[in-house]
Amino acid sequence: VNSRRTGSTTDVVYLVLWPKERKGESFLLRKSGSHPATGSVFQAPATLTSLSASDLKNGIFGSDLAYDDLVDNFYAWGEQKLVGTETVDKVECQILESKGGSGSYRKVLSWIDLKRMVPLRVDKYGESGKLVRSIYTTRVSKDDTDRTVPSSFKVVRAGDESPTEIEGSNSKHGVTFADSDFTPEALRTLK
């Protein structure tokens, strides 16, 4: 995973390294300001496809985590308010309600552990007001800058009893990328 984030733009590239039969599959996502996200998917050896707005609601590599989940910064949405407190995994959390998004979600509730400043649970609601997916933090670690961050997750789509488990390993900040690293054409040459 390579990503870069500025105040208004997020670029993300994911590349499959394993299993061998899927090695080389990749995708690129970009979200700029309040505009909807855009993206491309590459399937080896040579198929490059643009993602439509409806594709962004789909799970990455067949998982429960949607493309939109990777680029939508709901903490920067226009409306933020505290709506209560609740205990998650024996940790007292403040519940933050975020509204005003322009992607797949219209409202997000986040259960924030105020001591570590990490979300322990995130519920995302669609245009109809119904719950679409929940993301639970299953492990919290320190990153390479000594900040506390969620490092492993369980993602559950509403109505689905089979969650996706995502394990993080490490991160590195301060890496420099060229603009050309975040283009659909670059997906063809990733190793």
C-alpha cells in the first residue's frame, strides 16, 4: 500500500503480492476535496479498468472493505458533533457523529477512545439512513512516528455474518512519491 494525503487530496495504490495466482493485481484511488472518488483496477497481465461511482461501494479484492472506505475522510466532513458515550471492549468512548459526506455514506458514527485518540468502532450509513458497514479495531499499535493507531480491523457488512479481518504490519512516513506513481498507467509496472 502506498498513499499520500494532503489537506484536500488522498491518493492510494494497493498491490497484491500474495497469493501467487493473484500477484500483480492492483488498484488506484483518488479523492480530491468534496468531489467523488475515482479509481482504476489492474488485473495482470494487461487489463486496466476504470471504477464507476457504483464500483466504489464494492469490496476491495472481494472483501467487506469498500474502495470508498480507503479514501473517504469523514472526520473532515462539515458537520461533527458528540452524541454520547459508550463502552467498547472495556474502554469508555465518546461517540462522534459525522455528516455531510459526498461518497457512499451520509452519516458515520465513531466510538473514539479519548486516551489513545483512536476509533474502536465505526458505523457507516448510506443515503437511505440504513447501516451499510461496521469497522471494529481489533488491535492498536504505535506507528513509526510513535503515534497510537488502529493496526488490525474487523469489517462487517450489514446483514452479513462473515466479516473480513485485516491485519496491519507496519507503516513508514516521510516517503517521497512522484505524481506519476499515482496514475492508472503506473499500475501496469508495479512490482
